[in-house]
Amino acid sequence: TDINGGIQTGSALLSDYLSSKDESHHNSVSLIIFLTDGRPTVGVVQSPVIVGNTKAAVQEKFCLFTIGMGDDVDYKLLERMSLENCGTMRRIPEDADANVMLKG
């Protein structure tokens, strides 16, 4: 799982969109919802580096919400990434009904 790469790509796409967007849509909310079922195993794998890279990529331009599904997820990493970027983390255990847990 390349968590750092996913966040960098998503942040770059959203940043590009926001910089080219017509200002008439100023009432919209910009955010990233990052969904993973794994730990960082590809690319950057050190949690403190991922958290720093995420903060640098987001630059307080939008919020980051994370969802971890399953039992092999670094929930502490996802929580730090979200909390440091005005978002929240949602944990969905392996045996849970994701549909029910994502409501609200």
C-alpha cells in the first residue's frame, strides 16, 4: 500500500483543480477521503515522514478524512493524518458492515 503516494497524487489533483476553478463556486467544500485496507509498505513507509508529507501537500487548502477497513491498518497513522489536516478518521473492522458504519 503506497499511502504517501496516494495522498500526494490526490492532493496534487485537488490543488490543481482548486487553482483552475472558477471562483463562482466559492460555497463548495474541498476535501479528500482516503480509503485504505493496509499499512504503508511501498514508497515512503515511515509514519512521521508520511504525516509531514501529507501536511505539506494539503497546505491547509482542504481537509483530509481517512477510512481504514480491516485489521491490518495503521489506524494511528490515519488518525494523525486526518487530525493534522482538519479531518477525522473512521475505523471499519474486518467483520463489520461497512454500509452501516459509513452512515452519518
